[in-house]
Amino acid sequence: MAKLRSDRAGCRMSAVLTAAVLVTVAFGVIAPTTAARGAPEAAPFEPAGPLFAAAAPLLGDEVEVTGKVLYDSGKKHTRAATVDVRTVFSNNAAYMHMKAKGLRETESRGKPLFSAAKASTDKALRDAAQQAKVQVITVPGGVSGGDKPVADLTRKVIDRLPIYHVDGKVEFGRQQGASNIAQIDTQAVLEAIPEYREAKRLGEDDARFHLLRKKYMDELTRVVQLSARRGGHDAVVELGGVTSRLGPVPNVTATAIAAVDS
């Protein structure tokens, strides 16, 4: 009888020890051993459920920058884009204006134009980045990784550049906010006005000079405005004083001359 009780106690103790080992293995305190020497090690036990916190996220969603940075938000880089800055500058009206005049960015007359081109490009980069929700923009091939594919924002940056660069005299309308600018050769128009030709033969001391001057200036204003309205232009600038990134700026000189005394 005593032996039977001893056997039962031993069985209970064995069961308790077995349960303790299973719990210990399950919670990762000790790892299960392989069944035989030389066998591959078993994968660690990974129980699922609310008792276990999620694994820390990997840093693979952060971009790697290896090229020249054109825009940086100053925030963690998880989304990136590239821009061909040469293409952007070749479509920048201020830069195009500088090149059309045969100037360089290092020359005294070219520096203001280059500064204007750079300022408008920087603003366009910033606006495009914010709309696309990217934290960094580099030159092509200068960035990789991120939680989304690296996009090419060159076209979007160009679309945010000013259409016109104006540094000439505005003969009609306002430069700011103008969406359809034309240019005009005012000297050619003046030469077509009879009062101007007559006034040139007189000196400023002649009493008729000032009367003629008022007449030809009024006529110039009238024909410039008329040519602008006919062409649907909201501004007219002196010839050579405006450049558009969209193409040649319309010239309304012939229209204005044809309207003289009409």
C-alpha cells in the first residue's frame, strides 16, 4: 500500500515538472533542443496573441540619399523624389531671358536674372514636394528606398514656374498676374503717327511741339490698348522685355500700326 502511494506521488511530481518545462519553453526562457546531434536547430517558438508586443519596425522605409539634394524638408526621409534640374532651368523664363540676351550668371547683368531663376526654381521645388508629400528631392539617381517608389517630379516643378519673366517697360496692363502678355515696338508705332513725325522737326521751344506731343502720346496709348484687346492680351510690354517659358511672345506692333488714325 505504501508503495502504491509512492508511485502515485511520483507520477504527480513528474506531471508538474513536465508542465513547467513546457511553459518555460513556450515563453522563450529556454529553447527546445534538437532531437539528435547534427540536426538543424529548430526555429524559435513565436506565439501569437495580445500578450506579445509587435516587433519594432525596420528602418527599411527610410530613404538613402547619395546624390545632390535639391530640396530637404528637414524631416525624416521616408518618401523621396528626383528632379532633372537642368531641364527645369532650361524651362525657367528668367533663365531663358538671360540666355536670350547672351548673358551669363557670373556677369553683372546676368546675376540678377540667374538669382530670379534660382528663387523661382526653389519655390517650385518646395511646392511640388509638399503636394507630392515627399521629404527630399535629389538629382536623378541620387536617392533610393522609402515607403513608396521614388517619383520623377521634373514636369510638376516646371508647371509651377512663372510663365513669364518681364524686365521691360509695361505699355499696357499689369505685369503681376498677367496670363497672356504681348510685346510691341513702340518706336516703330510712333514713327507711324503723323504728329510724332511733325514734332520731331520742331524744337521743344516751339509752342506746337507740346501740343503735338500730347496728340501722338494719346494716339500711341489708344492703338496699344486696341491691339491688346483685339489679341486678348492682358498686358503689353516693350519689345525684348519679356520672355515666356511656353514659347514666343506675340508681337502686336503691326496691329497697332494698322490701327493708327483708324
